[in-house]
Amino acid sequence: MVKTFRKQEGFTLIELMIVVAIIGILAAIAIPNFLQYQLKSRQSEAKTNLQAIKTSEVAFQAERGCYVGITAEGVATPAAGTKTAPATWGAGASATIPSPLWCVTGGVFAGTFNDIGFRATGNVNYLYGVNGTTVAAPGLYTTVTSCAAAGVLANGAAGAGALGNNNIIAVAQSNLDGDANVSTWDATVDHGSNDCTTGIF
């Protein structure tokens, strides 16, 4: 008796190879875009914190009468070719300076983030610092000049401040992708968070 086999249907090897190739092409397109979006989402930290630092400085100035430089705090100083490692926001130095010494001739114009009442929550991916500065008149501090004056922060470096400062430069720096470029954001009294190195993470 001859057995008849039913027609067996399934995927051929060629069909499977085509599907695998298509999945590989889609992955090659999607993964780099996903990584870019992930880095962009991490930059939102700098935008949010710089806006909060700016608000704290303006409130401090309204109460005490001056803008203060703030000692850099956050991650280790970002460097070219080194990926920034997230760091827990430290307690920072306590505000130990007696209040009468703030904002007076011969007084104190530099301090810590605790002095202006700012504290980041959780881990941070940026190094933050503030310098007090003086401009000819409010509104003249443009985006270009503020980014040019942002400079490089160093861990623990004290921010500058002086009697008569009518503006601040709050700076955030990081190297999220570990390439040759350090990302810098800034904010001043005249404008909110600004990306000084567009397209660099």
C-alpha cells in the first residue's frame, strides 16, 4: 500500500533569510534614533535645573539685594572622551555665613546652592555652577554672549560674585555620550535654559 503524503506547507529558508534581513535593517535604523532620543531626554534635566537655579537666584536677589556665585556641584568635571557618570547630588556646604555679611560692601558674594535654597533631586548627569556678572543694562545679555562667557566648570570651583552684579550665568556641563565634545547649557536672568552646544550631548 502506497502512502500519500499531504502537501506540507511552511517557510522556506530563503523566506526566513529575507525576514531576518528586514528585521536587521529596521534595527539598524531604529537603534541609533532611539539612543539619540534617550540622550535628548537626559538633557531635560539641565533645562529644568537651570530654570530652578535662575528662579532661586532671582528670589535671593529680591530678598538680600545681590546675585551670588555658586560653587560647582554635581558630577565630576566633564572631559572630552570620557562619558559622564551620574552622581548623587551632595548635601553641599551648609550656609554658614551670617546673614548680615551678604550683599554689603566688604561682604560675601559667593556661596553654595544651599545658600540660595536649591537642591537637585536624585542623581544628576550634569555639573552645575553659577557666576555673578554685570551688564550695561537689563536685557542686553544676549544668548551669544552668555554662552561665550559660560566657560568651563571645575568640581568644587567657587563661583564669582561681586557688589553691583546685575545678572548671573548659571551653567550646566556634561558629556552624556562620551565623545570628544562637552555639552554646555546656560541660563541668565535675561533668558531661560539655553543649549550652547546644539546637537552635542
